[in-house]
Amino acid sequence: MSKRKIIFLTIMMLISIMFIPNAFAQDLIGKVTAINNKDVIINGDVSNVVDDSDPKNVLIKYNFLTLKIIKEDLGVGRKGEAAWLGFKITKPSDATDEATVTRSNATIKIDKEGIYYTKITADNLRTALLNNQVIERKYEFDWNNDKIIDQNVTFIISPEKIVLKEKDSNNDAFNGPIEAEKLNQNVENPRTSDKCWSYVICIILSAMGICIVNQKIKE
């Protein structure tokens, strides 16, 4: 075999080896889809909310939704009365039986059906809105239990886009668009008492300035 052929084959082998880790890494990626649970989602579309442009870091960002508070159902992981938004993830072919997922700093075994929910209440929506934040919930998957996170799935929920209905009626437990508008109006139109105090402070400062100027003139 000529020297040129040996060099060519060596280069081809090195290139092949470079792609082997990437192939294995792809095997540890699950496909994520949003769950359109009709008992919770009264109005809104969740068919295009999954951003998996980076398969290792999947984002689920919701548009405007009207949700319903439902009763607790521990059988499907719904603890407490709340609205529940969820996703389903397929188990990668190279995942092991010891695979784990971490959420809210708690590590648990992978759900057999690959279904996970996040809890939405009026309190956490209101708190997020008042703090000008989104509700963010991350699920970290270690598909082969090597203590290295292989894939993240993160819920990102904007409170101003959510209307939450009470469990036993059509009344609003939280109305994001209306609450956000109220906050904006309060910022744009300060309370009358705030304005009064501003005027008083200005008058006091002006009077002090006049007194100081008069004192200087007398000197």
C-alpha cells in the first residue's frame, strides 16, 4: 500500500472517530411534545409552544391561555388544586433503567409514560406578575445515570398571558391581561397622595432655599 493511501485512510478514520461522540450524544435526547389536557386548557393553542431548536435545552413557551383549576389527582402527579400544564418526552434508545429527572431540587425516577406536569395557581401567577417575572420550571434529565445532565426541559409561563378560572365556577381566580393593565396604570398614574407629598416636599425645600438666600443677603 502506498504512503499516500495510508495517509488518506488515517485521515478518514480520524474523521469517523470525531463523529462517534456526537452520534451517542444524540441518542440521549428525548422528543418533547406539549400536552393539550382539555380538563385544564379551556381556550388556547399548545400545538406550537415547544422550542426544540436546541434539543439539549428544550423550552416550552405558552401564548395566551385560559386555564381551569381542577381537583387534586395524585395518580397522575397532580398534588393540590391547581391548573396543570404538561409535556410528554420519549425515552431515548440508550437510556438506562436507572435514569432520573430532577425538578424543584428533588431527584426522582423517570415516569414510565414520560409525562410531567407543572402547577399553576393564582398565587404564583400574581407573585410573578408583581415581581415582573416569568414562572420558570426546569426538568433536568440524566438518561444514563452518570450524574451528568443530558437534557433540560423548561416551562416558561408569562403571567400576563394567563387567565385562570376558579374550580367550581367561571369566575376569574386570576386574569393576567387585566392585572397587567392595572399595574401599568398605577405606574403611569401615581396615587394622589404621592403627588401631594411631592408638592409638600418641594414647597419645604423652596422655603428653605429662600431663607438661606435671605440670610446670605443680610450678611
